Amino acid sequence: MTARRTALAALLLATLAGCGVTTTDVIDVGQPAGGAKRQGAIDDVRLYFMSPTGVKPRPRSAKTKLGAEDAIALLLDGPDEAERLQGLYSDVPKMSTDKVHVTTGTLRVSVQLPFNVLRLTPVARSQFVCTAADNEAPRGRPVHDVKVELSGGGFVISDLVCDSNNAFPAEKLPTAAPPTR
């Protein structure tokens, strides 16, 4: 008799558990989850290109971790065919990679260009800053911790950071409001 009651209780519980559950459609809520890479996984280099909705990071596979210098060289080549078919483009002026010099330090990147950096569009500036910072940031550190300097043509724009896929002066980053009591 106990086995019968247990089976009946299990059947009743299963029926009640399914009551009122309806199917739903997929809801688009943003970027997929990211996390630690598995051992032996291929690293990505992240290049920032313009899309119809703003500057976006675009990962490309690399056999080893690439730094800012290699990432800037890839950025100068522009989007590949698959990226162009997705509507991505670059506002970075065409130039030879041997005319661009990238140096790095602890949480710092300097990009020296062969022309007046004040003539860069805001999009091109964001592409340079975000590509350099994203590929130089140590794992576990936010991209905006890396400060980037753009120089060329006798002008320097220093202490730029990448935040929300755009370049901003470091001192103008929004900060959290102090806690209220």
C-alpha cells in the first residue's frame, strides 16, 4: 500500500509542477556570457570597428595572445571580408604599418602616428584607443584601466581611456556617486 501511495503522490506532484508553465520565445538581452578560457583555447585579439549602431569590438582568433602593437597593425588593415559583410567599417585613415609606432608600459600604451592626431575623427580615435587598451589590459582588469596616448604632427592627446567602446579623457570618466546616509 505504501508503494501505491508513493507512486500516486509522485504522479500528483509531477502534474502540479507542470501546471501553468507556458513556452516562451527567445529574448535578446545583450552580449553572450564570457568567462575564463579553457586550457589550450585559442586567444582572441579584439579590434574595434564602426557598425551601424556605433563602435563595436570584433574578436579575431590568434594562436597566441597579441598585444597592442600587433592589434593596431591588424586594425590598420581594416575589417576583413566577413566583417565588411556584417556592415563593419573603419574610420582609421589608410597608412602603412611601418609608419605607426606603438610602445607599451604598465597599463599604458602610446601610439605615434605619421600625421596630426587632432585630425582624427572621434570614431577613428575610439578605434585606436579601444583596440590598444583592450589588447594590453591584463586579464581580470577592466579595459578602462589602460591609459592610451595618441601623438603625431607635433600634437599629443594623452590619458585617453576606452569606456563603453568610446575614447574619453581619463579625468572625465563618470564616477560612482558617494554613498548617502
